Amino acid sequence: MKIDKLNKYRYQIKDGEVPIVFHLQSSLFPNDEALKQLKAISNTKGVYHHVAVLSDVHPKKGRKCPTGVAVANENFLPQIMDTAPNCGMRMFSLSLKYSEITKEKIDKIFQKLVKVVPTKTYKGVKINYKTVLDITRLGAKGLIQNKKDDFSFLKDELENSFQNGNEFLQNEIPSEKNIEDVIPKIFLKMAQLRLGVLGMAGNHFLDLMRVSKIEDPEKAKFFGLEEDQLVFFMHTGSGVLGQYSSYFYTPKEEEHLLTKALVNLGRASMPKSFLSSLEIKNLRKDSLSFRKKSEFFSIDPNSKIGKAYLLSHRASGNFGYANRAVLAAKIKTVVEEEISKTLKWNLIYDMPHIGVRREEHFGKETWVHRNGVSRAFGPKKMSDHKIFKNTGEPCFFAGSMTTPSYLAVATDQNESTFFSASHGAGKKKSEPNSFDKKELFKKLNQDGVRLYNAKSKGVVKQYSEYYKDINEVMEGIKQNKIATPVAKLEPIAVLMA
């Protein structure tokens, strides 16, 4: 494929129905596998204007679309995301500086967090069935109104969550029956035991970080941030509800025999009041045929399947906001108990980086699919938010377990990415020489970062040697006018699966 250089920080491939536009330096280009996948996307029927590629672009095992891509289409393309909706990140600060706490105290806090922030477990916080339904309909608000007596949630929990912590707009909120018509009850029942779980995926994390540098003092004031301040940074998703709802409607391949059995049970037991038995059967048949094809499975938004898919996607995605809210509340309790002091906590932002949304771009309304990229609206598009109208929408750029991360804010000059931003450094084009956990902990000790839990085999691949240079990534972000940095954050302690 011929790659045209538009400038030092932007490239283009015109080898499909629409161009592929790379918003990155040449040194951050993905491997041939990802380029082949991007070409297939650019040749997909109905893809609008261009395929936007961000700096953390890299292929993932078992996926047809690389991470770090925004694609607009007249139809839904579930395989662009091909994973649970509302995998996302949350950043929240506390009124405590790194210089005011000892390493021994941080260690005690994280020893407790290992117990209350579970990873590889089948049971989290138990909730009743009504609470599950309220969460699917109302997002974080549904959680809070049912569990406010059990958890002390962050002060601006709704205001500083994406779309007030609900995938549905106020005039779109479905009924309980609507939810049960499109999500099998067995999935909803399973969700009763799965709230407040960080997740089994090796790349899900909870970091304690310190603000090592304020890059934009004026905007930092809006977030109440100062140098040396402590910040928690979290990456996790919508858990079992999002995963199983995705299996139901997409060609996503079940990872285990038990998973396959439960999904089949969900298909058989779901009420046929909205989708008929034949429609569910044909959905399964049609989606399966796309697992090995180069083409992408497409769903007409105006069809019954399309309406059911979008409702399920949003309802199950709401579990992501609730999951991160519960985890933050548990973290708040542990920290204050351990230091015997009440602190001020500030939710900077909670945002998804997997999802599909109806937006207007280049003079046309379209469905924007974001895979491993967050929405990044500038101040003009955030004019209804009391803080973000002054700053732009917050964007998080995660480094690795030992390298810096950045809090940035979106600009108004970012139309080329469909107003999107990458969610981190992204994996390198090729992997380094492998090493084991013993070597990992040796490297971490040299880096001065403490890793907790770390039961998963894949945790080794979250080390900095596997990731692109976050500072190089941020330079491209700035040059492409995607976002401007507000604060640089250094990791202190990390909890991972």
C-alpha cells in the first residue's frame, strides 16, 4: 500500500473506497496485520468520508479491527469494536500529596485494595435484580439511588461522568420490559454478582499516580490539580453483562465452552416478544458467517435487529459506569480508613473508549464507531458542562505500568478524527524478547513502582518495553491538535489482574 505523507504527523493511504488517515508519526505506524485490517475497513460498504487512525493503533488477537480507530458508517458494524461496550477509564483525585504519605502506608492501602478490588473472581458486590435493571436503564444514577446507603460515592459522580453516566439520553430511557426484550434474563441475573470487579483482562488496571508536572496551570485549576497531588487512574469495563450481550448480537467468538453454553441458553430462553425465534436464529446464522470473512458484519439501524442491538449495547454499557463508580467508592473507603482522615475527592472524568454514537461530521449525521479511542469534544461542543466548556472534554493517555500518563483536554480543531482521541500509548509494532514474572518484578523494583495482585500471565506484557513511547505519542497528539496536555502523572503503585 502506498503511504502518502501529508505532514510529519499525518499520513494517508488511498487504496480503498475511502482513505485511511493516520494521525501519528511514521515511527508509530502499526504492523502489516493492522494495515491489512485497516484496508478491509476502508473497503467496507457504507464507510463514510475516511477511516481515522490514532497513535495507539495496534492489532489484537481474535479481533478484525485494530485498537485506536474511529469509523463512521450508515449501519452498525459490531466487529469494528467486537468487544464489550463501555470499556473505559476513570481518573479521580484526592486532597493528599505524595510528600504527605509514606511508602509503607501506600503499601498497606494496596494490600487492602487487593481484597476489595477483585480481578480474577466470579463474585463481586451482590445486588438485587431490580438494581441491575435500574443500572441498565439509568446508568450510574440507577446504582446510586439503590446503593447510596452502602457506598459513599464521589461528589460529582454524575456531573463528571460521560453523558451523566448514562448511555441513554433523558428522552431515550427504556422501560424494564424493553431491557428484558433484548437482553436474556440469564445475563441480567449473572450481573447481580459481577458489580465492582476490575476484570480478568491483563490490561485492566488501577494506578495510584502523582502529578509530576502541571503542563497547563490555568486548565489544571478547573480540575483542582496541583503538582505532587495523588490521583487514582482506573481502566475497566462493563464486565460480564457487556461481554455476553456482545456475544449475543455479534460474530464475537466465545472464549470458553461454559460461555458458549450460557450464550446459547440465553438465546433459547429470551422472551420472543420483540425478536422472534426465527429472527434470533437468523441473527446467529448471519453473524457466524462473518467470523472468517474479510467483510464486516453489518446491521441496519432501522431494522428490528438494529434497534435491539443498539438498546442492548447501551443498556449493557451502562454497567461500565456503575462498575467504576463502585470501585471508586470502595477505594475511597479503604484510603480514608487506613490514614484515619476524611479527604476531599474529585472525579475528574469517567469516559468510555468502546462504543457507537450518532453524531454529525462533515455535514452529515452518521454512526461513529470508536474502538480503543475516546470521544474528544472541544470547548464549543461541551458548552453545556460547567467545567468542560472552559477546558474541552478531558482525555486520558495511559502509558504503561512504569511510564507516565497524561491528562489532556480536547480542542475544537479535531474534526479529522471525528473528534476522537487515543486512550494510551498503544503496543509497539513488534514485541521485545519475552521474560517471566520474576524478571518483571526485578524490573519494577529498579523502576521504583510497586505491582500488586498480578496473577494473570499476561501482566508481563503490560510492562513498558511492550509499549510505544508515551511522550512521542503526546507530541503527535499536540501537533494534530487533538488535545493539549494539562498534567503529567507518574505511577507509584499498580494493581492488575
